[in-house]
Amino acid sequence: MKIYLLRHQERESNHTFSVPLTLNGQRLAQTETLDTLTSLGITQIYSSPFYRVLQTVEPFVKLTRNPIKIEYALYEYLNSSLFEQETPIYIPSQEYHSRFVLDPIYHSVVKPDELKMGNEHTADIRDRLKKFLNYLYQKYSSTQDIILIASHKFILEQILKLVNHPAQNLQFQIGQLFQLA
């Protein structure tokens, strides 16, 4: 098993659920990200349900028809400065299912109702990520699968800290890919 972490490409100016990539971010997803992911032989894709993250992996998914597994453990950091407590947890609409190649069988390890909108602390994020990482290690540790985890800056940085990776102080840049294991 190999695991790669990918931060989404350049987005528009806010952090909300449906914010798309900029035109430059879309171009980079269709060129650099696509070329890199194709060369790695990715077999499993786990992604935050946020639009910009799905857009980042979309060109690769369309090329390979390898479906995206939506994982709520990879949801953006739900702190009060970014999200109001009243903001609902967004679940991909039918539009997402028709635009993106989503795995219809996979059920997220972390359920949407487990997320703490607007009131989330680092410990909460680490709890949801531990649950997800435990699932990955149990399912894939004895396989040759090459797993992509596509998410957001803070979430990916927390994964590095959780596994005590030597690069745990890495600051993920837009579109950055990093081999975890």
C-alpha cells in the first residue's frame, strides 16, 4: 500500500462548500495534477466532498473511470471563523453525482452528522481522521493499492501530525502532492 496526499488546486476567494477552482486551478488540474496522478497508478481515490477538491481530481477520474469515494473525515476544518454554526453539512447533490464519477457503493467512515459545524477543534479533526486512517490501514495494508487522499491544507497537515511523519511541519501548498507511505 502506498498513500499520497493531495491538496486541491487554486480556488476562488472563500472557503465554502461549493466554491470552484479558479480558471488557473482548473487548468492545473487538467495538466499538472492529471499528469502526476496518471504516472502514479492510483487505484483508490478518497476525497473531501467539497466542489474544489472534486474538481481537482476530476480530470484524472474521467480518464481512468476510477470512482471517487466521498469521505467526510476529509471535510474542511469546521471552525467558527470559516463556517457559521447554522451552516448545514453539505452532502453532494444529484448534480455532483451526474458530473463527478462517485463510488455509489462506498459509505463514508465518518458520517455527516458526526461533523461539528462551526464548533470544531483540532482534537475533533484528529478523531475523525484517526477513524478514517484506521479504516485505510485495516483495508489496504497488505495490498498493492495506491491510494490518493484529496483534501484541504489543514486536514492534510493533521494527517502528517497524526502519523508522526518526519515532515509533519510541512505547509501544504495549493495543488501539492505528498507521499505519506
